[in-house]
Amino acid sequence: MGVFVFLPLVLPLTAWPVARLAEQHLHPRTATRLLTGVAGVMALCSTVCLALVMVVGTAQLPGNPLPDGWSDPEVRAAVPYDEVVGKAAIPALVAVAVACARVLWRHGRVRRQAHRALAGLRGRSSVAVLPDEAPYAYALPGGGRGGTRGGRRGGSGGSAGGRVVVTTGLLDHLESGERRALFAHERAHLAARHHRHLLVVRLSATANPFLRPLSTAVQYTTERWADEEAARVVGDRRTVARAIGRAALIARATPWPTAAGFAARGPVPRRVEALLAPAPTARSWPSLFTAVGLAAWTAAAGTAVSAMSSANSAVTMVLILHAATPL
């Protein structure tokens, strides 16, 4: 293995350029899927790397429950500077596990709180209108009784089993076309299951802080994706831009911060500017002979190298530990 076992920890740096360029030059749908995939794979590989190094570190601790053969020189030689990094990996992996568990717990807790808050509302509509003067709206995935799972992607049909939550305080400030844009935007979040993309990148950034730029970028691209779908449904990009700008001016903090994170608003001026421009071209993959294409291919190469390095290190470590395990 040698120093290659440490590659997955630093290879996320190769994805930094694509995080910025993708949100500027790629279609939001393509950018979201690309960045989510890269972040998820790289986070998994870096976690595997920590686990492999931790095995070597744990085997050196007195009184550990591991087989004695796992502390042999042959095993320790597989990881450079084993005495330092092996022991340092133990608290690092524990910290990653605790932090990721906390993210998942908070994610589930806020969703449960939001659904309990809506349980007393009458009707089975996929849209919940709250009699609240505070202007806010968000897409609440899962648990919606009125949502249909067979709806078309993009928010024009069905809401993937979720509910759109909006207050009268926001609806009263929007015109008819702007209200339609608002509902189309939130339904697009549900139909494309953007909360899953956001949860993946949030966990990835928690597992490896080098992936935080990708998490920030996905928060923006999911909003842009919903903006474009709303513009397609409404048929007027300016109406959607006007609705976003007006909602941002009057909106205050939502009562469910993490639920609002399912549909984080992102930089509003950039979103409005993008909607006032022509619709982006949907491309499945950028050309290599462009800045964004070069960054995307670099990130893809870094992801592939990270995956191969993790797989090679894992297989090598398993073989070494198997050979060192007494019968």
C-alpha cells in the first residue's frame, strides 16, 4: 500500500475547480448529479482510508481485542509512519462517525417535527397552507398523503410523496403567476428528491472537510434546477425571477431551519440573473476542450484514482491481515 493509502484523504482537492465551474457553466441538473456523485464516492473512499489506517493503529494499543498477529512488523510496514497516523486515525474516525450520526439524527428529527406540525391540518392535499403571517415556504419530502409517486420529473406532475408547505403571509404578497412559480419550484424539489442530494453532500463534507465546496455548490445547483423546472412549467422566466426576488425580500427565517435546508435558497441575485438570461443548454457531459470540461474530467479522474486506491489498499490490507492472523 505505502503512501497510496493516504491518497483518498487529499484527492478531494482535485474537485474544487469543478465545484465552481459546474454551477456556472453546466445545466443545474447535470451539475447536481455530477457533484453529488463525486462527493459521495470521495467521502466513502476517504472513510475507508481512515478505517484501514485505524486498524493498524488499534493493533498497537495494549489490551486491544484484535489478534496479536495484526501488530506484527509486516502489518505495520503496510502503512508509513504507522505509529503516528495509526493512532491519530482512531479519534479521527470516531469523530467522523459521531458527526455523521448527528447529521442523520438532526435530519430525521426535523422531518418528524415538521410532519407532526402538519398532522393537525385538514385535508389530504399535497400543499399545506399555514395561517401564519411569517412569509416562508419549503418542500417537505416524505409522508405526504396527497403526493403521487408516479408524477413526471421536474415538478409538473406529482410531488414524490411529499408536501409543499407555504404560509398565507407569503401567498398574500405574491401575484397569481408568482404563486404558480412558487408551487412549481417547490414541487420540483420534491419530484427530483433534492433532499437526498443535499443529505449526501452534507454527509460527505462532514466525513471529509475538503468536500465542503462541493456541498455549497450543490445547495446552489439544486435551487437553480428547481428554478429552471419552475420556468418550464410556468412558461415565463421573468415571472419566476420576480417571484424569487419578491419572496427573498419579504421572507424571514423559517421555523424549520433544516427543513428549509432541503430547499436552501442560495444566492438570490445570481439565481435571478440566471433566470433573466436564456435557458441553459442541457448537456450530459461537458467537452474536454473547455474550462468546465477539463475541471470535470479532472474531478472524475481524481474520483477514479481515489476509488482504485481505496479498493487496492483494502484488498491489500485484508490479505496482509489474513496472512498475519494465527490459525
